[in-house]
Amino acid sequence: MSGMSGKGGVRGRRGASGKDGVSGKRGTRPGEKKIRAAALGIAATVLVVAGVIAALRLAGVSGQPPVKGSLEDYSWDQVKAISLLVREAESDEAALAIAQRYHLCAEDGSIDASQTKAVTLTTGESFDVRLIGLRDDTMEGGGTLGLTFCFAEPVTVQSMSSEKTNFGGWEYSYVRSYLSQSLLGLLPSELKDNITPAKKRTNNVGMSESPDAVSETADSLWLLSLAEVYGASGGETAPEGYLPDVGDLEGEQYELFSQQGANWEQGAGVMAGQGVLWLRSPSCTTNAGFALVGSDGMAAYGTPLESHGIVPAFCI
């Protein structure tokens, strides 16, 4: 704070420079730094709350979702409201602040992989899901989706295809039909009604070395791709059958896997240790292979008639 002028001239208080006379700034009084820090903290909180309210208005949501202790504590309607806030945030930083406010992310900004939410199917079976991404997916027709989840354990064991070939890729696979026609109907209505289909890019040809083989599908439930789990450009560490010119176009690595250091050399992070799991990426160099996460967490390929675990992802 600048020194004040009196009637008789300039106040002669010793300043921060240590010289008598005029001082550009006065010394900080005891406790003033704490007061300023507290004020900054309050200001930051006000900005976050203001951003939440603004996002709510943009999303057409009436009322602010209550803040609870963890993902498990929220209803799916409340998760949807939070997702809309994340979606409508002015920036990724603002979206992260909202996720932190609702305890979906840790103080350091990372997604807490230990947090899960139980989903009970209409069959009575219960499975856990976890958050894997913020603003990582887009909806059909354009626009960002707020929150992406993935089942934390296999919901069933299936063959990837009813044929020995990967012809038609993910788009015409048996598993895609199973997810959209069977599993989606087994989800509790509160969850199913809050899912928004996402655009997914995949090699939907099968054996092909051309980037033109990659096209979009709209999916309410889908399997992850190699790139979404391990990241792009596996190079020499990728399994035979993966071509970066094609596979790298099948989406970007989800935030959770990136934070965990999942890659082609180290493995699939939280997806490791759940048995063998199908991914939606077909082999580019053979007509008889789809990608999978091995029981050791490493990427590999299996023949379409093999039965492996199914861990679907979805957006709210």
C-alpha cells in the first residue's frame, strides 16, 4: 500500500527499502499474509460457485446439485447435473474446478481411480463403474460431453463376433449389437435415462492399412479402443496388427489412463488384473483379430470367436 501524504509533506515511515523517507510500499504487518491468502481463497471459491451457477443456466438445470463426499453418494440424476456443469464450463480448468468441488477429482486435479459407483442390473447383478474422463467425448451432432465412465469389472464374457473374421470391424461386431440391444436394456432406468450416445471413431473395415477405414458410430455403450487405453503411436512396442496410421485415429487416451501412466510398455493401468478383456479395435494386418487387454495388462490380439470379458464405457 502506498504511503499517504500529510499536510506537512511525506510521511517519514521506514519502508521496505530500509531507508528513511519515502517508501514505495509499507512492510507487511503480522498476519496480513494469512488474511490476504484467505481473501484469495474466498475469491476463488466465489468464482467457482459463479461458474457453476452460470453453467447450470446454460445447461438448463434448475437448482445446484448438492455437494457430497464421493461418487457413490450421488444419484445418477445428480451425476447428470454435474456432468452438464462440466460440459458447459468455459474452459477445461473451470471444468476441473467443478469436478473437484463435487469430489470427483482429487485436490491435485487427478481422477480418483479408487472411487466407484455400484450399478445394479435388472437381473439383480451388481457391478462397479468408475470415472475415466472429463470432456473427453463428443455427442452425435457435435458438442462436448461432460463425464465418461467405464465399468471397473467385466459385466459378462462374450465372443467378439459370431464369425471367424473381423470384417466390418466394431460397427458390425456381435458385441456392439449385444451392448445396444441387450445390456442397455438391463441397466437401471435412472442410469439408462441419463446416458447420452457418444461419437466413437474406429476402423470399421477390419483388415486395412488405410486411414479411410476409420469412421464414426454413435454408441450409448461401447468398448474402449487401443489408443484410448494405451495412447497413440505404440511403435515397436505395439502388438503386431497395430498400425499407427489407422489405430491412432481411434480416439485419444482417456484422462485416467494418462494420469496412471498407462502405455504400450507399462500396461493398461486399472484395467490390468481383470482377466482378458476385449477392446473394439480390429487388427489392421489380419482379418481374424480384435484387440484385447491381456491378464497382465499388456495389449494383444485374439481371434473373434474367443470369449473374453466385456467392460463397457458410457457418457453421462
